[in-house]
Amino acid sequence: MMNAEQRSLLKIFDITTRETAITDILAKMPYIKYPELSYQTQKLLEKLLKMSDTEFNLLKKRISRA
């Protein structure tokens, strides 16, 4: 499960679908200059790669309500 920081971080990316979110993160990773933010983004990406589309859709619903 994602922590609050990772859920907040996910909001800055295109989360239309899990694949779109992964693609958007990968496209923006080279431009992230702060080490801690880069680390958190990498951890977020790893979690997205491991989760199913169903899990992602549930997460997306939770994020949109917050």
C-alpha cells in the first residue's frame, strides 16, 4: 500500500490509467533534481509496476475523494 506522501505525489502525474501514470513518471524522472523527491518517485513507480489495474483503479478512487 502507498503512504500519504506517495498518494500526494501521484496527484501531479497523469493517472488516467496505470499505464499512463507509469509512462508519465518515466518521462518526468530525468527532470526531478531533488534526491528525496527522486527517491520517492522511484518507490512510487516500483509500486505501480507491481500493482494490478484493479488495485490502481481503487487507489485512484481514493485519491480523487481526498
